[in-house]
Amino acid sequence: MLEYETVLRGVTFVTVLPEFRSQQCSARGFVRPGDRVNQARFGCLASGHKVNADRHAAKNMLRRAQ
């Protein structure tokens, strides 16, 4: 349904694989399952990057779509 709607509006639809999107550091790209502090927070032990987990996953999905 979403893909159909985007085509009608002339918008590009991109499918992004969801694997590790909430576990990969959006600053450096490290993937470590333990960096997901809890449901709401992400904190990379390697780079020290700390951010809201939902925004963090969105950044990773945007990067993959580009």
C-alpha cells in the first residue's frame, strides 16, 4: 500500500533492510548488540556516541537508503 501511494505521488520508494539498525552506531558504524542500553537509549561503547534509540535507528535507515 505504501509503495503504491508513493508511486502515485511521484516519490521514490526505497526498501531498507532492518538488520541491526538499532544496534549499529550511527556515528562510526560499529555493530555491538550490547550498545543498545535499553528500549529508549543507545550508547556506543567504542565511540562514546549516545543518542535516543528511535532517532538513532532512523539515521541508520536513512543512511542505508541513500
